Amino acid sequence: MRTAYKNQLPTSLQLQRRRTKSGKQKKETYNSISVVVATRSCVGLLPYLVFHQGKIFGLERSRWLYEVVTGGKNKPFVSSEGDVTVAYLFEHGITLVAWDIEASSVDSSVPFTKLPRSITRNYRPETDIPFSNYIPPEDRSDTEDNRWWSAQIRSGNAVRFFYEWALASENRRHAYLMDSCGVHPVNFPNPFLCRCPIVGWHPPTGGRWDVSFFLEPEKQNTSPFPHIAVGASQPVDATDNSILYGELAVIITVMNSRAKQPQAQSEEEMESLFDMVEEEVEKTFQKSPAFANEQTFPVLLFSFVGPQHARILCASMNQRQLIVRMSRLYSFERKEEAPLDLFTSWLFSRPVVET
């Protein structure tokens, strides 16, 4: 049985930043996404996998994916547009699934349950939050600084606007929306942050992916949920049915950091983790992991890309597979067309767990 949970939460806003070779190919279709996959099996995979009663530990699998995807500077599996090749995804057990985030029916396989959009409409902020519309190249003046219109800057501005809009606490028609949704921002000294990079290089452009916020559910009966939402910007444009390297890197970085999160109860214990060297943090984790029995490590990624678009990706481990559900791209080029209610309904979604 899968159950969605809610609870009460504090109201903090600021995130404090601290510290292949492919064989012959064939065409396959998976949940309406037409892809080309390599038929060669992944050589050298088994030594990295840990088996237990026929299942692969999500923790070990997520750590392995983190090492092979983010390790090193040579990324031949990334296209000139910044997408990860389908052959590489297939060989590493990463499956993309088309995802309709507007569907009214509940998909029991998705580890998050969104709020009804009628609720988010009632909680719109009444004050105007500054928003910069995107102007296409042909409509810009000759004096415009093109750097201002780069995907890196536009996506970063858009994700920060969305987060501020969703968490705006003043001058709403009703009470602070987040107060009733059972989620809170992940801020220092949350133990998750001591092992999670928030910026990374994005090949082949030389730009960077950049995390702007994390949200997590409130504890249920003193037990934390592994579910986590993250907002990140990308320095390139995206296309439907393909995943950017930066999107995959954010997902597995967050998943790996969640899997390696040490347990800490008091604020003093939490703060002490940030004064430790990596070896000491690892020993603390080995002695007392925060999610000792977790195998899926669900991540909800709000990915903002160029020129000024966004989509939502939901990732979780399923034995030896990393399943990534991916919505279509939505325009944030103009405030009036941005799907703010829809995205907010997922931002404040409830965790779904097996009971």
C-alpha cells in the first residue's frame, strides 16, 4: 500500500550555501518516447553492484552512477547540444519515461502526489514579484548586451523567480501556503548539505548547472522521508524526450548525497558535520546512516533551461534501474503564460511511500 503524508513545518526561506563504446543499434519505443538503444551489454558493470536476495541496493547503485557519470572531465556521451546519448543511458540502466504532470488521475508508481491546483490558485501572492520577460533575438535593440540573454542567466533568473513566487509569505489571500503542506526548505545545518555539491560543470559548453533550492517533507512520527525536491538551472536549451547532462548530474548528485546522508539529531550534531573532513563524515555515515533501509531515494527536479523554459523530472531507483519520469517543456518566457500554479502544486507535493 502506498500512502501520501502531510504535516506541519517551519517557514524558512533562504537556502544557505555551504560548504562508451556503443555496439549495433536498434530502435525501440518506451512509453511513447522513441529512442535508439545500444544492443551491447554493459561490460564491467557487475563488480560495482551489490546483490541482496535478488535486489540491488539503491545506495550502492546511486553511488556507482555518481562516480561514472560525474567523474572525470572527458564526457564523450554528451552531444554537442548538451544531451546525454541514448546509448549511454541504456548501457547504464537509466530509463526515460514520458510523464504528464497535468493528468488528473493519480499514478501509483510516482513517489510524489501533487496538490490540487485549485488550492494553489487560492494562494497566489497579491504583491507583484519582479519578472523579466524573454525577448527573442530578432526583437532586441542593437544596444542589448547578449550576455544578459544567455541560457545561463535566463534560466537562473527564472528558477529564482519561481521559488520566490511559490514561497511568498506576505500579502496572500490566505495563510502561508507552505505552512499547510508539510514541507520545508533544506537549510544549514541540515546534514544533507554537508555532502551535496550545488554547482557543476556542464559539457560541452563550459557553462554550469546550478542548484537554487531544496525542499523536503517534514518528519512523520520522528522518521525522516528520503524524498527531496530540488530547483536547478542549466546553461543550455533543452529538447523534449532528451535529458541534459546537467539534469542527470543534478539528479544523481542529489540522490547520492541523500543516500550518503549521516544521521544527526541535535543541531549541535548537525553543525559538527560541517567541521569534519570527508573521511570523518563517511565514518559517521557508516555508523549511523539517515536512511539505512531506503532503496529508491526519490528526487523531484524542477529544471529551468534556455532560452527561458522549464520542466519537472521525477527520478527514483528501481532495483538496478534509474527511472526518470520527464514532463514536456513549459514556457516561462512571459509571466502570463508560465505554469506557476501547476509547478507549485508539484513543489508542495506529498511523499508517497510503501506501507
